[in-house]
Amino acid sequence: MIPFPLRRTPAEQVLDRMQEVREQDVLWREGRVFSLVFFAGEDVLDLIKKAYALFISENGLNPAAFPSLRRFESDVVGIAASLLGGDAKTAGTMTSGGTESILMAVKAARDWARVERPGIAVPEMVLPVSAHPAFHKAGHYFGVRPVVIPVAPDYRADVEVTEAVITKSTILLVGSAPAYPYGVVDPIAELGKLAERRGLLCHVDACVGGFFLPFVRRLGYPVPEFDLSVPGVTSLSADLHKYAYSAKGASVILYRTRALRRYQFHVHLDWPGGIYASPSMTGTRPGGAIAAAWAVLHHLGEEGYLALASQVMGTVSRLREGIEAIPGLAVLGEPVGSILAITSGAVDVYEIGVEMGLRGWRLDRQQRPPSLHMTVTPAHVQGVEPFLDDLRQATEAVARAGPAGERCQEAVRRPAMYGITGDLMGAGSQKQAILDLMDRMLEPSE
């Protein structure tokens, strides 16, 4: 237990201590991590810091008190809608991140079904195994049963299997643009057509690609249809703190109509403190995140986002070519944008991840199949050759260590956690081991 501080500490000492503590953090400015941070340069970072600080005390809970935040949020939602195939009927809100946006989409679908499909006892949503775990969290929270289908050989959602598992209890179909594990875009046009034909809602998780793929397409790269312009797509989520390069946490959830968005809202009339109305999961909504999103969208504009997308896609091309030139390594599927998943049929890819960690690179581990995940950002532009050199040396080191067969089988049995790499073997059931790990991570520091 950490005792409550008894006396004041000078601000300079507090900040110095914080700098000391962060020395063990990953070097994200140097492009040494391929997840978690989306860094577009010091100028953009400086802007969002200043914009956030201007509204650090304001609270988006009550738009009447802070009409500035109401204006900022409305503008951000409108800009997102114009970018992502919306029209005059499109409506949405900002949220704290992709998980909350997905939670809201599932909650809205459930409440829509209570009105439009009142005979359903346990509503169901159909999602590919590659869909973000936030859908499972939403299902757990809101009583919507996930019906998980395998992906096709190209790692995209299988539309035929999707249709085969639809029942009278199905309310929602899910696709990703792109799917986080592989970087591929699900067949959204086909899923939308299926949803429309069967009278279902269809959500597109574009949390990674929403503020990136439209600019990639404008640069001339082939990008499948995925947004609200696709018939049958009824909602879409897109994270501002990813490729819009805004401050965390900021995302948008868009609906085809205002009528659908109303199912997201919550209103309580009987509280002695007054009528309580909330558009999303949170009550207090940090004004800084809303303001920073508005600021960075206007600062960069289409011109800036096109330039950043060009940098990222050029870096992706160099990385992919270099990875596939290393004997034993390959990239899974046909990724559309900035995500690459490195796999190998010859060496233990998890051990390569360990070797890369020793060389100062953080690569998240994935499973089914075993792979190393990379989300490429502008921070990686200058580090391509050092990364590829280290990856080649790491692969050769693992290959020299001996046959991969037994080592790969052992690695497959290790749970690969989203954003966490660790060996949890021998700790009992995997779920209990993960719960134990989370407990340890949340314990007070010594």
C-alpha cells in the first residue's frame, strides 16, 4: 500500500521524478514500437498539447455549459462523416476510443432490436474471428451473443459462412477495415448487401483505417469499398488518436441516420440531482481530447494527411519488400494499408520477437497463426534499414539455434496478448494466468 503524501512537493521535483520513471518506457519517438503510439512529428504533438491544455478543465458532460466543446465535437463528427461516405442524414458522437465506439455500436444495435425485433430473447451478432475483442466485451456487457466465424483463406471475413449462421436472433453483422491482426479489409460491400437483404444492421470497425484508408485511396493505391457510402452499412467507428494523430483518447462513432444514433443515448429521469442524459458510456468527457481532435484536423487538413499517408505507404512498401527478402519470413495475406503481420514456416517467429526485443524493437505477438504485428506510422520512416538489418540478424540467430519444430509448437502454446508479450506457461489455465498477470500489473509499485 502506498501512503497518501503528507506534504507538498515542489513541482520541479515532481516532474523530475516523472521523467526518471519514464526512462524505461519504449522509445516511440525513435520508431522502436509498432503499436500504441501514432506520432506525426513534434509540430503536431506540440499543437495537440496546447489545444488539450486550453480545455484541460472543461467537461463535455454538459454541452450547454461549454458551447465551444459542442461546436468542436459537431465539427469533428461532420468532418469524419464527409471523409467516410456520410451525407446530410449521418449522425454520430465522439468517444474515448475505439473500444467505446464499438461498445456504443453494439448497444445501439441491441436497443434497436428491442424496438424492431421485440421477439428476440438473446440477440446475436456475427463477426469474423479477426474482429476486435471489443465486440466480445460489448456482447458481455450488453447481452448480445457473439457468433464467431472463421476467416477465409485470404484472412478476410467469409460472407457465405456469415449468411449460413444468420438466425432469427441475428441483429448485427460486423466487418473490419482493416482487421487489426492481418491488415486486410473485409468484404464490406458483400456484407452490407447481405445485411440489407436480411434486414440487419451492419457495423464497420474502421478504428485503424478510418482516417487513413481514404487518403491512401486518393494517393492511387487500391482500397476496397468500406465506408458509409456502401449500401447496407449502418454504422462505422474510426479512431482520431490513430491516423488522425490526435491526443488520446478520441474516436468517432457514425450512424447512417439520427434515428439509429438515438439508440446509443441513455436518459434517466428520476434522479434527485436532476435529469441525467448521456450520449455515450462516459459521464465526464475530457474537453481536451475533443479540442485536440478539432485542432489537428484543421491544422493538417487534406494536404497534411495525404503527405503523411504517402510517407507511411512508402515505408510499408520498403518494409514488406525487406521482410520478404529474408529467408524464412513472409507477410500474412494481402494487407491494404499500414499493418503487416510477419510469419514464418521455418523458424520460431516468437523467438525472433524476443531477439528483436533484445535489440530494442517492440513487436507484439499474435496467434493463429503465430506472427509478429507491425502498425507502421510516420515515426518509422527513418528506421527502415536499421530495423531490417536487426530483423535479418535476429532471424539468422534463431535459425542457428536449431530446428524450429519443437520450439514453434511450444511457442504456439504460449498465449499472445494484445499489446503484451510474455511467457505464461505453467501458470494454470490461460485465462486464470492472464487474470493473474493483470492483477500483478495493477498492483502498487514498490
